[in-house]
Amino acid sequence: MKLMLQSPSIAPAFARIKNALADRAAGGVWMLDGGVPHAIAASAARDLLLVPAEQVLVLGAALPLPSRAKRIAALPFAIEDRIAARADQVHLALGAQGPGGEWLAGVVDPALMAGWVAEAEAAGLGDATIMPDALALPLPEPGCWSVHRIGARILARLPDGTGFAAMEPLFLSIWAAAGRPECDEAGFGDAAIPIALDLRQGIFARPRQGLSRTARRVALVAAGGLLAHGAIATADTFALRSIAAKRGAELTAQLNASAPGRFTGSDPHEAAAVAAEILPAGGTAPPGALLPLLTRASAALAPFGGAVTVRAMRFDEAGRSLRFDCDSADPGAARGIVDALRQAGLNGRFEGDSLIVTGGAA
């Protein structure tokens, strides 16, 4: 075996400069080896750092819930009897939906996760998605496993979307216990690797201002679609529901491009919550408080579309408030509107013909 010697202090610094200055049309793929990410011949929708799947327990979880937020909240209870540690002692991440309808979930030691994030940032990959390397293999046909050998390690992807990695003796034991399924040798392929599970969630989520230039542009377009959808939702007396649906579809499409694996539904309101998480915090992007506030206010006001017409809408960034200039066909609707906003966790008050909405924190 050829051994290459390289200064441990120079290699990470060089990798950081090279990776940070690279301008790629598609995301690159790196594999963590000895604490230093090494580029491999593969591509993904966004920069992707593959970490050892031996260190991540990947499960399929039944989460028949309508929104991503509710699925995340239910995840600890869905898997608590399948992990050795308490759910509050590990880092949990929710991934894409598998072929059988279950949702992929990753379980990892928080200390390991913190180390991976630090190593990614040291290499100039602070924005990269972090995913177990076994999930980069193609999804196999039912009854088969996709496998890939890296030295003495064997990566395996299973038909339910989960995957694992093990040294060869342990892999053979697992394979035999599973009934010796057919194994198809597979590499990472020429096609872009789908993001099945991004471990960078919760306290390890990437900073908003760290979006790549491409993702930032897409997020801004998504924000524009969301603003149009939110404004239309509060003014349904103009009968523009079809345009709202179109804007919602555009938003979900943009999210799938900018944050693969983060959003798989079709509800524009759920898409708004994800868009709010990935929008940059600075620059020319809309303020992070606007999107969740507008989404929740629109949902609360929707039942009053026949009683209230919204002429204009303004957002006060300093006060984190929305002002709707309204024409009301039912003067008695004001109390119902304020009550509906309160039930949505918002504060609303009327000043003349204007409705002021504050309290956008979830």
C-alpha cells in the first residue's frame, strides 16, 4: 500500500482555501478520512460531506403526520424503544421518506456530530450537508442490497432506504442473519447523489448566512413566491386562488432545489417554515421574521376573506410587525380576527382601517 506523508497542519489549511474558493455548478462530494475531508469523483445537488455510517444509526420511522414540524416533534417517541440511550442524550435528524412510507431517521452521538461540523468548517465546508456514507449508494431493488467496498469496510444500502457500514467480518454476519440477500456492487455513480438524510439539523443546523451563492439565489426566488402566496391568501375576495396555487407550487419546487431532502410535501404553509429556516440572515434577503409571521397571519385571516379585503401590506423590520390596510364589509369581524390571531399565537390590533400583527416567534 502506498503511503503518502503530508503535514497535518498544512493539509487542512490548503483544503479550506481550495474548497472555499471553488465555484461549482453542482455541489461537490467529500468523504471524511482521518479527520480531513477528501474530494471524491461524485456530485450532489449541494456540497455534501460523507461521514462513516458505522457511527450513525439509520432507522425507518413510521410518522403519519401532516407536517415536518410535527414529525420532528414525534420522532423521539417513535424510536425511543429502538435505541440504547435516552432520546435526549443523542442527536436526532429526520430525513426523506423511504419507498415503504417510513421516514429515515439518523441517531448519532452529539460529541461526534460536533466534531464533524468542526472538521467540515476547518476544511472550508461549513455549508455542506453531512450524511452517512452508506446512504450515498443507489437505492436497490426489493430483496437486494447495494454494496460498495472501501478498503476493509463495506457500505450497504437496503431497499427500505436505510443503510449501514461495517468491517467485512461483521458485514458477513449481518448479511447471513438477514437471509443472504442478493448484493449488487454499486459505486456513487455518475448521477447526482440524492440527499436522503442531512444530519445538520437542530443545534447543528448550518448558519443561515452560510448559504452558497446558488442556494441564496434560489431562496430569494422562493421568498418571492411565498410573499405572493401569502398576500393572495389574505385577499381571496379577488378570486386569485389559482395564482396562489401556482406560487405555492413554485415555492415547493425552489425548496426542493435549494434544500434537497429538507422538504418533501406540497403544503405552501409548511414550505414557508422550511424557507424561513434556510433564508440568509443578512444582505438583500427578506428578514427571517417576515416569512413565519406572514404565513401564520395568512392562515389565521383566511376564514375572513369574505369580510375583509386587504388593499396593501407592509412589514416593519424594526418592530417585527405586519400592517394590513383593509376594507371591511363586516365591522363586527374585527373581534373575530383578533381572536383568530391570538389562537395562532399572534397579537393583533386595529388602528383605524389598518390591522397590526406582531408576535411572530413560534
